[in-house]
Amino acid sequence: MRSAVELPRRAESARNALITYIHDHGLTTGDRLPAYARLRSEFGFGSQTIAAAVDSLCKLGVLEVRDKVGLFVADPNGGHLTGRTVAVAVRALTGSAYAATLAGFIQKLLTEKNCRCMTFYQNSSPADSPCPSLAEFPGMEQAVFEGRCDGIISLCPLAAADQKKLQRHGVPCCFIGDDDLDAVMPLAVVIEVKKFISDAAKTLKKAGCKNIIQLCASAEQLARRDKTIPAEVGSSYDGGEQIAARLLLLPDDQRPDGIISDDDTIVSGVLAGLLTRQLPHVTYMPQIATIVHAELGERYPSGRMILFKQNIEVYAAMAVDLLLEILRGGQPEEKQLFYRFEPVS
């Protein structure tokens, strides 16, 4: 495989623009590109810059120049070059299989769409900074405003001031995340957690549950949810175990017979706490409505589970397609797409 030729920055940008044009328009071997004059006009580069980019792509076997005929595609995948560059902003993973899986799918899908992916991790606690600034993702602010990335997919809502700054610089940013966060950005794939909680409560009531609670990771999260459903607050696996301990201290007639949680880690902690504190005789086990990821395949040690499926790859693809449509100059009818949990039959 021939390696990419080192080019000055503007020529490299022009080469990336040509690669992007080929893939956006679905050009294949033998297809003709527009004349040089049109390429200069469309991409905003001078004659020498376009010529250097074309020469580089010809050496890589992507393009060929036919004398007195024009410029043609020789091999659209020659040199294995990427066109656009997309930054992915991720909260600190802290051992989260879900966050790692979502980031991994976004990276995979961008690569399949002929994009280069740059991943940046938040260096502050999500609790301290629920809507972080670009500066909290080391290296991303510089990459964006030096023109080294074309767009952003963010796994958390960004600070309003930075959203405005990105808009002024013409860098689209697509948020992907739950609808119970502090803010949902204008371009977004929104995961309908609030609808899940409502549907789960209805399902538990139909199953005969009378005393239903929800589990929340924080008091701040609870403040943004349905306050008509009583709640226990606790984050992570350890928090789930502590919730279990508190439930077992309640009189039998005050213990909840139904629990709702969209966080599989907290649910696992609750179940572990209930089981280990009651063995060898488990006399109390509520019905629990929670989510199961299609890709992770969680297994819960209880036969009293009501499960809703969450397909991470589906909404990762929704975010990638939405951002790329914007980058290609499209005007999508809906700039906020919604993903709903499906009950497992």
C-alpha cells in the first residue's frame, strides 16, 4: 500500500476535500470529477493548492489525469485516506462499559463513513461539571479552532458559551445522551429516559405493584425527573448496595414491591445487596424494571425482572448520520432525533 504524501496544510485540506467529495457523491472507478475551475470555486482553494492535492492523489492511485479529457477516479479507496475529521467528546470512562461501547461504536461508524476520528476525554468530574467547556477536554479546543476537525459528536451537553462559539466558527456539534441531563443541545440524538420511567411505572402497576420507587444517581438528577414517583438516591454499584441495605431496614409493609432504574450498574448493586444480606433465605425481592443493552447482554440474578432493550449501535448511527448530513450541506427536517426504549417480550 502506498503511503500518503506529506503536504502543506492547505494542500492537505484540499486533498481531504477531494476525498470527501468522492465519497459523498458515491463516485467509483472511472467516474469523472468536475473541471479544475469548478473544484477551485467549490472548495475555495487556489490553482496551485488544487494541483498539489490532485498530484498527491494521483501518486496514491486515487485519481488519474487523462490528457485533454479530464480528471477521473482510479480507486476511491486508494491510499486508505479519510476525508473529514470528527472529534468525539467523551466523559471520563471510569470503568463504564456503556460509555466505552458507545464511544467505540461512534468511532467504528465514522471510520466506515470515511472519516478520521479524534477522541477527547473530559478531565473533570461530571458531577462538578455537568455541562463542560471545550477546555475540559484536553487538546480538543485547539484542534477545533485550528481547523483540524470538521464537526463534533459529544456524549455530554457542552457549556452554552462554547456552543455559541462553535456556531460562530461553523463547526456543528451533535449531542447524544439522555433527556434528563441539565441541557439538551439543538443538534442531538435524545435518549428518552423520562418516557422509559413512565412506561416502566405503568408496566409495574399492571403487574400488581403498589409501592413503586425509582433509583436516581443524584439529587440533581431526581430534580429533573418525575417527582410523583418516590426515589432512592445512590450512584454506581456501591450506591446500589447501600440502597439495598436501606430497603431491608424498612418494615415489611413499607418496602417497595417495584423498582425502576435506567442504570444497570446501580441495579446490579441493589440485587447483590439484597441477595447477600438475606442468604441463605431470600424472602424479599421486588420486581425491577430496568434496561438491558443489546450489545452488552446483562444477566441479572433474579427472575423478577421487567426488561427494556437499549440498542447502543442504533443511536450511535443516528448521531453519526445526523452530523454528516449537516456537514454535507444538508438541511434535515428534524435536528433533534429521539430514541425510545423497547420492552423485551
